[in-house]
Amino acid sequence: MPQGTAHHEYHHRVHHLADGREAIFFADAGNLPPEAVHDRRPLDPRGEPGQLRYDRLTGDWVAVAAHRQSRTYLPPKEDCPLCPSVGGRLSEIPAEQFDVVVFENRFPSLGPLLGQIPQAASAAVPEAAVGRCEVLVFTPDHEGSFGSLDERRARTVVEAWAQRTEQLSAMEGVKQVFPFENRGQDIGVTLHHPHGQIYAYPYLTPTAQRMAERAQAHLAQTGRTLMGDILDFEQKNGSRMIDQGEHFSVFVPYAARWPLEAHLVPHRHVPDLAALSGAEKDELALMYRGLLRRFDALYETPTPYIAAWHQAPLVDGAREASRLHLQLTSPRRAADKLKYLAGSEAAMGAFINDVPAEQTAARLREVGR
């Protein structure tokens, strides 16, 4: 556990970029964020939101964000928009030094406006794609990943996730807050700089809807939480367990879909990152970082992954039944092979996994020794 951080106060400060977007600077324990920043770029005013179109066949919302076609794509280091602004080189972060920064995405799928949308809509008239999309930059260093952060910085990122979850959850029309990270070109990242994102949706995504419904049904039938029962099942079985701490456990789920998949679950029933205690955040920072290092230790080159933080939706009943958990997945099924979502998975949502969960868990335990 990081020494001296459990009761340390974490400071953040809100600034604004040249086009009016918010940029929130978070400081490591013992540091203070910059008091003043000045974005000298001549940016155009922010555009109107894109569209949300309702798919009557499935009941799902689909975001249409044509403006994202022009976003920055895998620039060289000297043009990275997530590096500090130094001298005449101006980036999305108007500061020469910082620890962790969260800012509103310049090319958002949702937002910048907030508002309510109906549960269903016409097939002819789209809704405005209200909501909010943020970028969370882990470090000023262009190289590396969350797994390579030191303990102090990893803890600051966890604090930023928790603070942003709390703030976004209180915004008008937001039904779900989703922090996530896409890591690696094989996943489809557009920027190499270590960073994640946070989406605040004005609707429940299909996955969140299904999980919330099952969690609520299980609670009503048994009086127990579904994720609590799953955690108990995995701990007693043991064959898929990877790591266990005082506050969190890591395991490969029994019905894993991906060749590399692991869940990080709190022992206490909490709906989201904002509800964690200081001691839980301390342990989470280390256990999450350790899990990412296990994924990278499997092969000689870094493992691409998607880190998805599932948080309880902001709807009646779901908060009591749904427990925070991380789902870490990678399509890497061998050193030089990837799993692609083809016919059965992409069209039917029926996954076929070539690697048994118990085998994956054994490999991840071994590399952590």
C-alpha cells in the first residue's frame, strides 16, 4: 500500500481551454495543481452535438458523430495533443508541468450539451447526442502505460476517476458513467500517450441494461447481490482466482468471452468508484496496476487491452443491486495472433472462446510470481 496516502487530501483545480472546454488538473498526494493556465490556441467555437438515432429493431441508441472523422490519428510524439505545452508547441494541456489532467473531449461522441432523451424515439427524427465525453491523461510522459505508473501517480488517477464519477453522475440527464481505457493499436487507439476516457451517457447502454436487470432480479429473488455471490463462488472454487487483497479480488470469470479476461471486484458492495473509501482506493490502485503488469508479462511485447469500469446505472433499483467491477479484456490469443469478432460474435453476440478460463488464470498467476 502507498505509504501516507490513505488519509491524504487530493487537490484539483478547474481551468478552461480556449474554446470553453473544462480542464481539471489533479495533483499527486502532497502536490498542488497549477493555479493559472492560459490556452493560447486560436480554437474555433464548439460545435453542436451529433445525433442519437433509435434502432427500433433492437431498442438500442446509436450515436452518429460525423465530426469525429477529422480527429487526430496516431501523431508523432512532437505533435501529440496530450503532452505538455512547452515553448511554441501548444497541446490540449496548456501547462508545462502537470500530474493528471481530465478535459472535455474536443471530438466528443456525446455533448457538449446536456439534457434528457426519451426512452424510445421516432425513426425519422434523431435526438441530440447530449451527454459528456472526457479524456483522462495519466502522466505528462509520452511513453508508458498505467501499468508503468508509480504508486503515487496510480493513486491519483483512481482519485480522479472517483471525483469525475461523482461530478458527472450529478449532471442533467446522465444515466450512466463509464470510465474506460483502450490500450494498443490493435484495439484501435488514435493516440499512444497513456490516457483513458470517461463517457457520461444519457441512456443505459445495452450491456449495462442487461447486467442491471439480472442484478435486480437476483437481489429480489435471493436478498443477495449477484456480484457478491459470483465473488463468493470464485473464491471458494479457487481455480480461476488470480489475486486477493483485503478489499479486492481478481479472477478470470467462469464464462470468460475473451482469450485474456479478468475481473477486479471489491469485497464490499459499492455502486461506483465514488463510493470507495480511502483505504479501498489505495489497494485498488496497486491491484489494478499489478493486473495490467501481469497481462504485459505474458508476452515479449505489450498486450493490447480494453479496461472497462462497470458502475451502477443512475436509475431506480440499479444502485442497490449493481456492484462496481473492472472487466479487463484482450483479444490477444497468442504472441502473434488476435481474436477477431466474426460471424457468431459480431452478428449474434454469441461468443466462442478458444482458451479455458482456468488455463488463463493459471498463466496470469504464474507471471505474477
